[in-house]
Amino acid sequence: MTRFDLSPLYSSTIGFDRLASLIDSIGGFEGEPAGFPPYNIEKTGEDAYRLTMAVAGFGESDLNIEVKQNSLTIAGERTSEETDRQFLHHGIAGRAFQRRFQLADYVEVKGAELKNGLLHVDLVREIPDIMKPRAINIQNNDGTQVALENKSGDDV
């Protein structure tokens, strides 16, 4: 029996943790460097997430965050490069990058912050009220309604 390691799928998706159709919903993006820049995706609440990306050497003006349809793109390109410096060891990467993350339905970017060389992008899944489950009262033949117990916690 062939086993597939699906952990790489989770590293570029946000909000799919409760969906059974993870594999069918992910669109691949080719041409991205495998590990640059490094990032974490953490769940900070029931429907809240935080993407943290290590972007040492990049300032706010060097970074671009864009959401289009269900895709979050974070790109970085340093605008000023000092060419007269001579490095004995150059270990801090300053190359341009572009990372794309596939977002689940109703996942929205709430904000971004650059602090201590880390870019934090906060995301939240906000399902519209129309999509949330709700109980429906059943009307009797005599015109009275039978009140149902509402298990979702919403008003009926």
C-alpha cells in the first residue's frame, strides 16, 4: 500500500483544517523556492490563524501583501542594496521572494505587522450568517408552531 505524506499541503494552506476536501481544494503554485523565507502557520483561536514569516532585512516598503480570490500572496524585494560593502560571510538572504498561500472559503486577512524581522499576518474565518446552520420551526395543522431546541445557539 502506498502512503502519501500530506504534511506539505498543510504548510501552504490556511483554514482548511476542518474541511474534508483539502486535497481537491488546493491549487499548486510552481516556481517557488522550497524554504525561503521560512514561515509558521499557527491556530490562535477557533477560527483565527497567524502566519509568521521571517523577513530579516526587509522593511515595510520592501514587502507587498495581496489577497486575490482565495489566494494570499506575500512578496518581498529590497529597494536599496548597498553595493560598496564587502562581506566575509553573507548568510542573511536578501533576495526577492514571493510566497503564495491558498485560503479556504471565508478566510480573510485582518491585518499585518512587521516586528523584529518577523512579518505577522492575522487571518480569521468569518462564515456569513446565511451559511451557518439554523433550526426551523415546524407549523402544526392548527397553525401553531412547535418550538424546536436550537442546538446551534442562534435565535430561531
